[in-house]
Amino acid sequence: MIATTHKADKQEAMSKLRAMELDQIAEWLGRLPEEKWERLFLVSWPTLAKKCGVVEEDLLHTR
């Protein structure tokens, strides 16, 4: 089993959103509390969260 555990931090996620020209969502993300931003981002914008690297992806290899 191989697991990738890179998770974007808040600033990295905001930069990716701005690169996608989603400045308003990046500003919203910036205003969220540090201890809750990942969960709120995942609940509100699951597809964007994944594109920004917030979601951990596990790659399973079975025999």
C-alpha cells in the first residue's frame, strides 16, 4: 500500500484558487479560522478542495 499524504496549507490553497481566478473564494478561505478552514472548505467546496490539494488521496495496491 502506498499513501500520499501531502496536504496543502491554507496559503497554498488560496494561491491555487487565485490561479484559477477564484479570488472571492480565496478571500473567503482566508477569513476562516485556522482550526476549521479545512473542514469548512471540504464541506462547502469539495471539488475545489480536492483540486487545491486539501484532500488526502490514498492509493491502494493489492496483490
